[in-house]
Amino acid sequence: MNTLQEQTTLITGGNSGIGYAAAKLFKAKGATVIITGRDAEAITKASQELGVSGYVSDQADTSAIDQLVATIKADFGTLDTVFLNAGVAAFLPFEQVTEAHFDHIMDINVKGVFFTLQKLLPILNDGGSVIFNTSVNASVGMPNSAVYTASKAALIGLNRVLATELAPRNIRVNCISPGPVETPVYQKLGMNAEEIGAFSTILSNKILFKRFAQAEEIAQLASFLASKDAAFITGTEMIIDGGLTVNPVIN
């Protein structure tokens, strides 16, 4: 059935890409949807387009997280699903990584996610669902991605711990590890159209289906994990990469 009727869902980073697609799908399936993001203009635009509630919140700022939790509690009371989708990607060769580069990624992708969930737990209903957006980068060893990879691997480990700790409340904790997805992230990395095209061609050839995923395809998996159809699934990493990590011996 995969319905989300009478559920209240928070999607961080919901103003673009996977988060936007998830917000659209969750609402279509009957959920009350809340999205967050750092850019006020983008959040306003997305929330109006989607017909959902949007709040400006910087995941790297713990005081901002406190304010977000207080606002959600006042406006909605409790949550049923938390999709921890917000994150950043930046790439440098290992020997060029600076402390600022490291801190920027870890503050948002790990510390921010960790404390967002910790502070939301008191208003997350028993029997609820937590979904981390991670990445196949955590296991493929892509060059120049040391810090980003470490940040996503940390969430996969945290996923397993929290599945155990939150089981007494029947809260399911799972993570989605996408391969390459067609989102605005590449423009954010400073790549122009020609560079994006060349990169996409090279990477697509390593994917069994010879294409990037659509954000809507990742959203479908998130909606399944949030639904009662996934009532016996917890502590898992679900890879959705079109076969990128299969690595066939013979092509």
C-alpha cells in the first residue's frame, strides 16, 4: 500500500534535489510535510510550490536546531518520520585537505545530522521511522572524496547503533545509499555544463543501467521506508545505484 496518511514528516534539505522530490511524493501519499534548508529564498519558493511547511535552519548550528525543534513542537506537536537528507559534498585530494574543509563537511554531514536527530527524539513518536541519506561513496573508494566519504560512513555506522538503541520504542532506523543522482549538486561544486556532461558520461558507463538515478527514484525508496510496508526493516543500508557497485568480472 505504501501510504503515508496521517503521518507528519520532516525532510531536511527539502528545497532541492532528493529532498524536494521526497517532499513532493510524501505529500502526494498523504503525509503532512515539513522541509528545512539554509537558504530562505529557496525554502520559501519550494514550500510554496510543494504546498508544505518550510523553515530556514542551518544544520551546522546547534542553536538553530534547538529553535527548529521548538518550532516544530509548537506547530505540529510530534513527528512520525525524519528523513535526514541535508548534507554537503566537496572534494579534494587527501594531501590538499585543510582543517576548514574537514570541519565544513563534518559539521554539516555528521555533527549536524547527529544533533538534529538527538534533539528531535523527544517529539518523534514511538513506532516512527528515521532515514539517513548516505552514499555509495562510503564503500567505493572514489579518489578525492576522503572527507565526504568519511562523513557518510559515519552515518552508516550510526544507523546501526541507533537501530539497536531505538528498538525498544519500535522506531525503525535505516539509511539510503544512492549512487550518482541527477541533482543540482554538480553545479554547486563549480562544474560547468561541459564538465558535468563529461563527468556524467564517464560515470554512467560504470553503471549497469548506463544512467544516473532520478531524484524521484530515491524518493520512492524513502517513502517505502517511512511506510508501514517497511515495518520489519531496521538497521539496514539500502543501496540504490543502478548496479554501480556490482563490479562485474566480465562486461
